Amino acid sequence: MRFIAAILTLCTLVFTTAPASGALSSPFSQKQPVSGHRPAPVPSEARYVRRPYASQLNPSRPLRTPVTPAPQPNCAAVCVIDPYNGNILYGYNANTRRQVASTQKIITALCVCDTGDLDKMVTIKASDRLAPPIRLNLRAGEQYTRRELLQAMLTGSYNDVAVSLARDCAGSVEAFVARMNARARRMRMYNTHFENPNGLPAQQYSTAYDMALAACYAYNNRTIRSMINIPAYEFRRNNGSVRMIRSTNRLLTSHPWVQGMKTGYTNLAGKCLISCASANGRAVIVVVLGSTSRKIWGESLKYLRWALQQA
């Protein structure tokens, strides 16, 4: 009888402590909210999310819970996450599906890094240039390393460069997009679907919460982490000319404690920004979707400051 009573008690604890449907929780927890998809196993990278910080990379400890309420949102959606352990500090419309514009180039970058061999030469094709409106305007036949193109894409958000990388890494843009969607599932982004590598308008969507998950993985990727915080990048063309590519993220130059991440904009998505910052060994990632040109920078800053106020 004691054995049966113990089993019943255990079952009661399991069912009463399970997270409510639709709740936001750590991306590195095995008990994740599921939205219309069967749960996938925890990705192997998630089990080792803290391992990169053994080599002196920030953060070295988790954020404290802010003592003041989160600021009122003035945008379509927000998600504030601690990249050290994946804890969600705040969410507003965080599970609402919407287009996220060029912020999805973070997933493109992760898939390029997954392919490996970043020093491999990429030959530009004429078809790569058919990706308006923001282009680096590379010429067919020119050759650059994946690393050079990846840095240019993350700094200047060039749509043609994203297409070149996608085609080179997977053989075709369509095959690369399939990799992006598979990567999203492994990262437990259950409300996400991609149609292209650059975020231009299409039948695709994600959420603030899902993009926060992707941002955690990008933050913990050494290559991407070293590229997202560069205010300007000297890109050398095959003909010897140098183009200075300035980051689309204004916060990098105006606030030294901001470490960058990724901007995005289309008419459908509005102004979007994924930003990360750190102070005193703690870090935070903020996803803001559906803002305006006038408000996006201040909207992101107020949540970065709020999360780090107790750091």
C-alpha cells in the first residue's frame, strides 16, 4: 500500500507542476510549450549551453529577477530572455505569429556555421543578385570566402549575400530553406516557418519568443558572437576596392555596453530589432517586433536597461 501511495503522489506532482499551455519557459528545458507540433528531443547543443563561457566569454552568471515591473510595450511584440540559462524575464504577444524581416538572418547564419568550412570560396552567380532592395551588388564570377560573406550579411544585412550563402551551402536556396526550418525545429521554434534566407516578404512567420530562442543559440556561437558586435567592416572587392560596411544597428555605436545582434524591416514586419547587452558578468537578449523607425531604438534600450538594472 505504501508503494501504491508513493506512485500516486509522484503522479500528482508531475501533473500539477507541468507548465500551462502557451506559457513561456526556458528554451533549454525539456518541458516546452507545444503549438501544433509534436515535441522534439532536446537539441544536443542545449545541454551544453554554458560550456562556451569556460573561455571567459560573458555572461558568467544568470540575471537577477528585476524588482521593478517591466516597461509598458509600445510595439507589436516583445520577448526578454537571459542567454545564460534561457529564462524568460518578460513577454508581450511573444507567441503571436508575424513576419520578422531580416532578423531571421540569424538562423541563416547558424545554418551557414553548421555547414562549416567558412574559408571555402563562394562564386557569385547572376541569380544571386535578384534579391532587392538592400544589396551589396557583387558581380557574377567574383569569389569570396563564406566568412567574408557572413560578416557582410550580419553587418550590412545584404539580401543578395544571404542568397549567395544559401545557394553555396546547400546547393540551392530551396534546400537551404529546408535546413533553416529543420534548424528551427531543433531549437524548439514551434511557431516558425521560413520561405527564404533573407526575410523578404513571403508566406513565412515566427514569433518574438521563437526568435529569442534562436538569438540564444546565436549568442552562444563563437563565430556569430564575434561578428554581430562590429560597428563597421571593411569589405575588400576582388578588384581591390574597399567598401566600408556600417552596421545597421545604431545601438552599437551609441551604447558601448550593447553587443549587437540583428535588425530587420519590411512594410509587413515593421521595424524589428534583436539586441543583446551585458553588465557585470550578466547578459540579456531583447526581441522587439513591429515597431517604427522613430521608436525601435528606444524601445529596445528600455528593456535592455530594465533587465540589467540589478546586474
